[in-house]
Amino acid sequence: SGLIMAASGAVAHDLMTNYLRIPMDEFQKVRAAKIAALCVGVVAMGLGIAFSRMNVNFLVGWAFNIAASANLPALVMLLFWKRTTKEGITAAILVGMISSLAWILSSAQAFKDVYGLDPASALVPFSQPAIVTIPLGFAVLVVVSLMTRPPAPKPAAS
């Protein structure tokens, strides 16, 4: 329930008010949050039904893999590397999230438990992608940051 409240608040306040700049009074924000909570709950139930044959601990591991792949490179490099750019962070988050999702959905475990297919025909051999996707996120962040960093200011002519 805490996650549903956080998601509905993020939709009503951050997405609709700040990002989309939709003018809303407090009543409209509460209504938008209630609708978002309902939608998030329905999606969560649908996912629960779709993944009902899977071990919950395994699904939590997948969630942590996706979160770590998307966030760890951006957070670490933002704190410890001065040349990090917003384009590098954006690319690392997108690549980390998409690659970890693709890896999980292409794994033998997903083939067996989600799709009901032969796990031997899976595209990737193991289902916990962080060992591959986190370093990929770091590499993408470094490359994109180096490609998009602003040029050094030229010294003033005397």
C-alpha cells in the first residue's frame, strides 16, 4: 500500500503538476492521485496474476536487479566523477533499465515460468542480469558523458 501511495503521489504531483504543467487545485490533485492509485493497483494485480507461478523471492531479486542496473551507475558516478553529464546519467538509466528487463525476459527462468516454453531455447543462460547490466550502465555513462561534456572555456585574449 505504501508503494501505491508513493506512485499515486508521484503521478499527481510530480508528473501532472511539475512535468506536464497541468494546473490543478488540491481537489483535482487528490482525484488524480486516487485514479493513479486505482490504476497502479490494477496493474499490480495483473502482474501478480501473470507471475503467479513464480517464487516471490525470485521476483524481488529481479526488481532489485532492475533497480540496481538503472540507478547504481548514475548515483555512483554523479557522486565520484566530476565529468558526469546529465546526458550520461540519462543514457545510463535507460540502458540499465532496458538491458536488465530484456535480459530477464530472455532468460531460461522466464521462458519456463512466464512463457511456458522450453528453458533450453532461452537467449541468455542465467536470469539475474546485474553482473552484466551494471557494468554496461557504467560504460554507457562514461562514454556518453565524455561525448557530451561541454568544451573547456577558452582563455581571454589579452
